[in-house]
Amino acid sequence: MALYDAVRGLELEVEAFSTERRETAVSTDFTRVTLRERGRMTFADYSRRLDEYGFEDYRRWAFESAGLDLALRQNGLSLGRALGREYRPVRFVVSTRLEIRPWLELYPELEFKLDPTSEWSDEHMREIAATGRVRVLDLKGQYHGTVVDQPPDPRLYRAVVETFPEAIIEDPALTDETREALRGAEQRLSWDAPIHSVADIEERNPRYVNIKPSRFGAVERLLDAVDHCAAREITMYGGGQFELGVGRLHIQALASLFYAGAPNDVAPGEYNEGGARPGLPQSPLPAPDRLGL
């Protein structure tokens, strides 16, 4: 049975609707800011009603995840119980553009996802690699017109391949020159920004995929992608888009159910709110124990 079939028929009742603004400044120079359907319906009906609003995927996910959470809680279920799956402790990596060594002085076991840039020297990369704690390198080659764009750079790509021989390499920009620079590392390539559906995964036929719920938008699209990857033994790891409040808990719960042992970019929000400091939660996070998503 497809995963979505286990939740599509759940009934929910939306009695009221309200929002409050949440925001946090993050290190990549932007601020993240956070439907009025009511009545009794199935979750699938609720999702279909959202089609009429034309939301961007990340906004759609906010309503989809809230609706699924409500449906589960009104039926006395956790998502794990609804799907017949067990929650597991969640391994996470810290995604940062800051120097990682101050973090490692406090937390030697932390793992990292980093964004290499053309400004990185070979010596700098060797120093970072020597820590042995880098698991994913995001080349940002699939971003265009954003503050994090990293144009294709064959020198950088070649250095990444050679200096970090075991790391996952995410979102390269593929040109004749960068393909040559990536030669031999094709099985380490992963995709994130272009992935919004099963069709996007099929187009790339990857070994790794970053599953960001907010890129899929609809719960059905997300769960279909998880089914697809599981059936084809594509390694999944979780990611987020600076979710605030309960949103971060939602993507951690999904990681717990489907890819708990992967290098998940789902670190608690405290890691996005300042530099290295004592007292932060450590990996793995405890398995969730609550109703809802």
C-alpha cells in the first residue's frame, strides 16, 4: 500500500483559523517569515482545496503539514502509528557558512553540511577535511538569483571531489567543464533544489536525494517520493528551509520515520540562531513521542 493511502481518508474538522508572525534572522542574509477552510472533511479533500490557492510549495507545505497534524491528533494517532512505522532517534548535521572549528571545540562529535564557495582555498579545504566531520557539501549550483548562488567553478568542484573523497556532493551545476571536474564522483551526487516530485527524481536517477518536505508542498507528493526512493534504494536524507516553531519538529518527525540514520540537515532551530555556544541539543535527537505529525 502506498504511504499516502494510510492518511488520505483521515477525517479532520477545522473549527477556526488564525496565524501569528514568527521570524528569525539567519546567516545567509535573509529573514524567514511565517486558507481559511473550515468544516469536516477528509485529509485528501483538505489537500485538494489547497489546489485553488496557487501557493508556492513552501507555503503549501505549511498548510498541508498543519492539516495532517490536526487530522492525526483528532483521530488519536501519531503519523508513525498511522503508517505502521516506528520512530527512531534522528541523526543530524549542522548546516553552516561559519567556521566549524569553534563548534568542534565544544562538540567534537558534530557533523556538518557546508557550502563551498570559489573563495575557499585548497589549504582551507584541507584544514576542514582534516576534521573528519564533513558529511555533505552543497555546491548551490541549482540556485539562480538568490543570495547563496555559487556559479559553476571547475576548480572548486575538482578540489571538493579530491579533498572530501567520502562526502555527498549536492546540487552541482552541470556543464562540460564541471562534469569533467566531477568525473569519478558521479555516485556521490545528490539533488535538492530541483526536487519537487517523483518525476524530478526520475529525471536525474540519483544515488542520493535531499528530501525537503517544503519543496514538495503536498503531503501526497512527499510520501510518493519516499515510496519511490525506498523502492529503488535511493538514499534519502532530510532537509529544511529554516522552519520556525512546530515546523522544525515536523521535518524531524519525518526524518525519524524514513531516514533517521542519514546525515539529516534538520538540526534544532537553536543552531540557526547564533554561533557556537554550550548547551545545545546533540545528535541523535530522541525519537518523537506525541500525537500528530
